[in-house]
Amino acid sequence: MSAPAWGDLDRWITRTIAPDPFEGALRASAEAGLPAYDVSPAQGALLEVLARSVRAERVLEVGTLAGYSALWLARSGARVVTLEVSEAHARVARANFARAGLADRIELVVGSAADTLPSIEGPFDLVFVDADKPSNPLYLEHALRVARVGALIVVDNVVREGRVLDGSSDDPSVRGVRALFDRVEREPRLRATAIQTVGAKGHDGFLIATVLG
Ligand code: SAH
Ligand code: DHB
Ligand code: MG
């Protein structure tokens, strides 16, 4: 199967079983000139399914961008706290939350997550890490601090077209993902896997872990 068909299949999934109520947010993001780093619509639907599956009441997200993934997470019924370093991105996200009628369920905290995370208190039922990849190990420490037993920790972009396999890579994002895997490997409180994904966003993947009691 060729890469172009991945996008066609993603669009088919979205058209049939997982319609996207937040297309307006993606349009506003593109119009504001933000990078298209949002999860795909089908991946957004996965985030909602995961949040519902753990009956999430509170979700923490690191890396808001235009708020697209936060909207899917909030659609589960959970309250979402989302962290973003860029005021320009946060402005677009706030408008997107308001347009979707979900602003009262999403709290946006502006600042570098390394600075804002220490004052974030749990418990959270799901933590979605999707910001600067070199900081993944730091974000995992905070996720472990605030996640309740049985919570899900989900990390985006852990495959990157397979580049993460290269142990001698000097790409800081690859190194961040590999350090994250090392940390998860040694963490007895986590039971984890990763799923590779193909689709409109190419070949990438999510790490998905559950916090043991
Ligand atoms: N979760 C979003 C995409 C996030 S893109 C979605 O799927 O819709 C990554 C975001 O992380 C960008 O907006 C970027 O500005 C933000 N970011 C980068 N470094 C950060 C940091 N140190 N603290 C908080 N956010 C950061
Ligand atoms: C990129 C993609 C992402 O999903 C993300 O969170 C950050 C960066 C990228 O394509 O570079
Ligand atoms: Mg991402």
C-alpha cells in the first residue's frame, strides 16, 4: 500500500465512522499561519475514544497548538488543562475553543511547560504529551506525578517515519523519544506499548501506557 492511499483511507474513516466536528479549528489554524502539527481527525477521534474508555473527568495536555486535540479530548466530557508556550498559538486556540462551544471545559495555561507543570496538581485520568520532543522525559515525570492509578499516558510522534530506530542520531527529537522509551522501559508503574500509525500525517506513532496500582 502506497503512502497516498493512507491519506485517502484516513479521509474515508473520517467521512464514515468518525466525522470531524472541528474542521473550523483546522481552517482557523491554517489561516493564522500555524504549522499543521495537529493530530489527524482520525487520531483526534482515537483520543476521544481513549478518554471515554477511562471515563476521564480530567485530562492534561502538553502542547496545545490551535487546540485541535484539546477539542477532541474535551468532547469526551472531560475537563481539559492544556499547556502552551506560544501566546500566538494560545490566541488561536482560545478562539477555537469558543467557536466550538467548549471554552468552559478547557483551561489553557500559557508558558513553557517546564515552568508551568510544577504547579499543576492531579489527579488526571489521561495525560497527552505532544509538545517539544526533547522534553519528553521531563513530561513523563510530571505525567507520573499527576496521573491516577489506571490513567492513560499517551505520547505523540514516537515513530517519525522510523527515525527513532537510529540510536546514533543527533536529532534532539529522536533522542528525546529514545530517552522516553528508556525511561518507560525502567518504570515499574507503567504497562506500555506503542502503536505505529499511518495516514494523512505519514508514518508515526503513539506511545500508550497505563499507570499500575
Ligand atoms: N496537540 C496539538 C499539537 C501540538 S504541536 C494537536 O494535536 O492539535 C506542539 C505544540 O507544543 C506547539 O504549539 C508548540 O508551541 C508547543 N510547545 C513547544 N515547546 C513547548 C514548551 N516548552 N512548553 C509548552 N508548549 C510547547
Ligand atoms: C511535528 C508533528 C507533530 O505532531 C508535533 O506534535 C510536532 C511536530 C512535525 O511534523 O514536525
Ligand atoms: Mg504531535
